[in-house]
Amino acid sequence: MSAIVVPLLTDKVDAWIAWINECTGTRRTEFEEFNRRMGLTEHRVWLDEGPGGARTIVVHEGPGAETLMSTLATSDHPFDTWFRNNITEFHGMDFSQPMPGTTPRNMLNWTAGDSAREATT
């Protein structure tokens, strides 16, 4: 599993929402193929709008979760290029550089039927 928190650039929230709607609407089949090609079994995104600005919380699960961003950075598949360009436009990410910041640490896991436990990752 991979989780990242990424700020949205100022005044990009509405355009970002339209892009997400495109991924789940007119380009849904391509988005689903993208996730399968990247080795993802789940791809979840939340929008958080607070006093510090808008940001997204993104969770990827599956065997390709840890390598998704580096794979996306070098892919020449047309959908991947479109997807990467939108990430750059809305988040200002430079795919030629390592991801800024640190990877969030999982601190608590709970699954139905289990007791709460400290994360092992």
C-alpha cells in the first residue's frame, strides 16, 4: 500500500474535480486499464479543503503501489502521459525529480474481527 498527501495548486480545485470526473466517466475504461497495468487493486482519492488550502489524499493498493509513481514518470503510454500531465498541472509535481517529502507512516491498523494493533510497516 502507498499513501500520499499532495497539495492542489491555488484555484485548481474545480478543474481537478472535472479531471477526476473524466477519469470515472468518459475515460473510465482507460483509467481501469491504467490501474491494472500499474499493478493496482485499489486506487482511492479524497479531497480535503481546509484553511491551509486544498489537498488530496491518495491511497494505492496492490503489487504495483510502491512503484506507481516511478513507473508513471517514464511511461510513454498515451493515457499515462495524459494522466501524468494532469497531475503536473493540478499539483505542480515534477516527475523528473524524486517525490518531495516523506512517505506517510502507517500508525494504526484495524480490520473487522481483529483488535486494534500497532502498524507493522
